[in-house]
Amino acid sequence: MFIDRVDIYIKAGRGGNGAVSFLREKYISHGGPDGGDGGKGGNIIFSVDEGSNTLLDYKNRRKFVAGNGENGTGKKFHGKSAGDMILKVPRGTVIRHKETGKVIHDMSDGQDYIAAHGGKGGWGNARFATSTRQAPRFAKAGHEGDEFNLTLELKMLADVGLIGYPNVGKSTILSMVTSACPKIANYHFTTITPNLGVISAYDKSFVMADIPGLVEGASEGKGLGHEFLRHIDRCRLLVHVFDISAAERPDPLEDIKTINRELKKYSPELAKRPQILAANKIDIDCDKEKLKKIKAYAARKKQPVFLVSAALGEGLDELLERIVKDIALLPSAAVYEREYFEDRSEREEIAVENKNGIFYVVGNRLKHLCENINFDDRESLAFFQRTLKNAGVIDILEQKGIQEGDTVDIYGIQFDFVF
């Protein structure tokens, strides 16, 4: 089954918590703090699978969560870091931020990409020992890992794209010039998935893709073409195949114009890509008047026209020679630049809401702060109070009209407000 677009959820592992521990050994009366650090959470990494051309692995499984780091222990033993989770995708997969649709990364370069970083491990209390604070009774909690809702979109990496109406001979051409074996039959929409083939000709090698039948209205979702227009995005050269015999469709020139209109509706930039016109099925018939009009149209567009018979192999060598010549002069395939950058200021934003006389305070920074505080320790509690003031929480509460004695709730931790 060919799957070229899926939505998934990923979450990197949380870092392990630091330990609060004190050395207790015989003959050592004041061992001091020896709490170890927590381990790092696992990353979510995308890696290219060169042997794959579908996102089928993600059809039934859409949630991917990496392992958490282990907590630190006594004797300054650090927790074990979690292993990374590797997600295999075909080359050419574009990773998008689901909510905005913006590009996060393009897997065309073949390099591994860390899509979600695991959280750092928290420090153990041994880290906080100083000459004036010799017995700290607090440690830091591990950080949460990154999490995202993503859209994976496969855009094939083909140098040349075969386009045209159904049943004009695109798959036959591909089978004759490559070792690809697409299903071929004399009915519409024989090809229901894009086919790729590698061509070695005239000391050059390139990839050709047969894009399933485009029809009028494809850019709006009609036929099969709308499902696969994205796979033409990277093609540097388009070979526009049409049936010159007019055995099924009476006006080949109008077919060419219709397909080009659909390309322009989908992407004006795509419609400007260089095209070669391939008049197929000359072995069946060739209307000289229709061919004359097509050549006049092609001349205005500065597009070459080749007469071929895919079934007999006639004219294909000349077509390949021109393809090799043209793609050697064209720029490399498009690579999608990163568009989405996480706005961490929104993540750190603090909000206060008064519900039934209780002032609820939320914010990612505060959530992590509460996990780090030992409220039975005077120094840790003093740090908590200083952080609330420095983060502007006290000012926001006063703006919301809080009075002395009112209850404040920060992620389940409640206390009375005192000026």
C-alpha cells in the first residue's frame, strides 16, 4: 500500500530526577551530600531508509514516545540516560508542524535529524553543596522532553516527471527506459501509485517518476492526480505525454492545455518548469493537422516535441538524449527550508485565573519550579519565593486583585498570599 501523508505525535523522554542523599558509612560521621544526577531522556530521531518509498509504517501507529532517563541515586551514582528512538522514513520526506503546516525539516539530505530533544537530567543535591551550605536537602527534577504533533509528507526525489492524462502511455515509457515494472493495462487509472525508475543513458544517471493520471479538476481533488501532485514538486524537468493517435480523446492539444492549467492552479512555479512534449502511439495513427497545431503551440512555449511509440520503443533514444541534455543544465532539486521555529516565549508565559476565590497560576517554568522545590527545606523554600518574585508572579497576582490571605494554587501546591 502506498501512503505518502500521515499525522503523528512524538514526545522525547523526560530527564531523570536528581537524588537527595547523604553518605552513611561506618567511621564517617559527616559524609555530606552524595545525591547523583538524573539521566537524560531519549531523543526522537528521523533517519532515511533508502529502501523505502512509502510511509506505510505509520498507517496504524501514530504515537511515538521515547524512554525517560533514570533517577540519580546515592553515592553520586548518576541515572542511566535513555536510548534514542529512531523513526525510519523514505528520502524526500518533509516534516511539518501539524498545527501550522510549516516545514520543520526536509529529509532530502539523507542525514539523521533530531526532531524532539530529550529532557536534561536534574542535578542531585551533591551539586548544591558549598562552604556555607554543606547539607542541601533539595535536588532538581528532570526536564520534560520536547513534544510535537507532526505531519509527514512524502515528496519523491525524481529528476524527471512523466505527466499526462490516463492511458496515454506514461507507464509504458517508464518500463521501456528503466527496469521498473509498473502495472500496465488498457484502461484508465491502471497506475494508482507513483512509480520510480532509474535511467542510465549517455553516461548519465537520473530518476524518472510516472505520476498517476492527472485529469481536469485534479488540483481541486478530482481523479487521482490531486493525491500525487506533490510528487512533481521536486522534478526538474517534466515530460508531457499525450496520445497523438486520438484513439480515446479527440483533441490532444486541448488535453495538453488542460493539464498545464491544473499544474498552474496547484503551483504557478511548477507550471513554469521546463517541459518536453512526447507524442505517443504514433504506431496507431498520427493526424498531421493535429500534430501541426501542437508543434505550433510548442514553438510558442519553446518546448521540443518528440514522436514516440512506447510499445515499440521507437523514438525513445532521441527522447532520452534530449532529457539528459536538458537536466544537465537545470539546477538541483528543490530542498524545503525550515519555516517553523518554536516560540519559547509563549511556553514561558505566565497566566493567572481566579476561580471561586482561588488564584490559579500556570506556566511551564513554574511547573518545573514546583517539581524542584522541597517545601520542608528553608533554603529551598526561600529560592521558591525569590523565583516567584523575579518571574513577575507577585506583580501579576496584585494586578488581578489578590488580597492578603487569599489562596494561591500553582500546579496543586496551595498557600496563602502574604504581602
